[in-house]
Amino acid sequence: MSEFDRLSSLINRFSLKVTPQQGVQVNLVIMGDIKTQVPTKILLAPLSFLGNVTLVDDYIMFSAGADWGGRDNPLLATLPNLIEINIPVSYTHLRAHET
């Protein structure tokens, strides 16, 4: 696409920074199934931090602080406080390689 539309222009105004972190306040978590080590869920709190994450058959594969302009970014202001994305089991190609 050679021409930018208004949404692309707005997105480009804010840089995205993701800093892997453990044991501190984070707002991005990827959870995985303990048995299969396949990613199961993504949790994102765009403008705050995640509280305690309840783990039943999952573990935290990755956690980070993600910043995309904070409250200055009007796109984030329209999002819910917590975004939860379930990853379909059909994505088995994401399975950890066995050694």
C-alpha cells in the first residue's frame, strides 16, 4: 500500500515497546498448557497492569510490559480494560519442539 490512510497515520504516531519481565507488574501475558506446552491464551491490559492470573492447567509462557503510547493513544482509550484472546487448539504448529 503506497498511500497511508488516516488509521495508519495514527498508528504510526505511537511506538510500541514490549519489555519482557517476570515477577513485576506486567500487562501482557501468554499462557500455555502445562501438559502440551501449547499457547492457550493471551491476556492484555492496555492501560493498566494485570492482577493475579489464575492458573489451573496453564502456566505463564511469556510476560511483559507493553506500552503503545498509554493514555495519549486514542486507539487504546477505546479498548476494554482487559483483552483476553483464546488461542485455538488447531494451532499445534506452535507446540514447543521436543529435544
